[in-house]
Amino acid sequence: MSEVFHDFQVHHLYLCALVIFICFATILIAMTIDLIAGIQKAKELHVARTSTGLKKTCDKAKKYFPTFLIAALMDVATCIISPFPMFAIAWTVYLLLCEFKSIREKAYEKAEIRKQDRTMQVILENKDEIAKAVVEIMKEERKKGGDNEDN
């Protein structure tokens, strides 16, 4: 009996523990890549890198790892039935997709913000001319409106 348990321990539990550790390391690496990408984008945009921004990574870890621990415990509890830690693998794949989306969204959002900033700069530089044009358009509309009322 002890030999059967030993074989199970060596062949199955160690493999399960290794896969869970690889999943954990993968999540950690993905979070690090997201952090580095965020810092680089902040540098490119000349945005101050504050502790508030860096704390977002800690908040993310607080959300990711307790759930990952529960998934890993579910895998340990079902290790007799399942050959691989499916819960930990599924959670890891989900988090990797979230991190990938996070990195891609940031690039898109930053580009949109820069585009809006440029538009606002043009508006502010030409505000007097824009105001004059708006006044002229309003005068023309009033004249057209006045002509229509007389007819």
C-alpha cells in the first residue's frame, strides 16, 4: 500500500505541484511585463510615475493570487480524478488574456489621449478665430431665419 501511495506521490503529485508552480510563475511574469510596459509608456508620454500607479500592480496581485490559491487547492483536492491541475491552468490562461488585453488597451488609450490633447491644443491656439467664425455663422443663421419669417 505504501508503495502505491509513493508511486502516486512521485508521478502525480509532484507533476501537479510543478504545473501549479509554473502557472504561478507565469502569472507573476505577466504582471511584471504589464508593470514594465506601463512604466515605459509613462516615460514616453512624460507622465509622472507615482506610487499610486505602482500600487495598481499590488492591487492586481491581491485580486489574482488568492483566487489562484483556491484554484490550486481545488486541483490538489481533485488530483485523484484529474491528471492535470485544470483549475489552476484555466485561471492562469484567463489572467494571461487579461494581462495581454491590459497591455494592448493601454497603448490604444494612450494614443487616443494624445490625439485628444493635440486637438485641444489646436483649439486653444485658435480660440479667437474659432469664436469669430462661430459668431459669423450665428449672424448668418439669424439673417436666414429673419428672411424666412418675412416670407
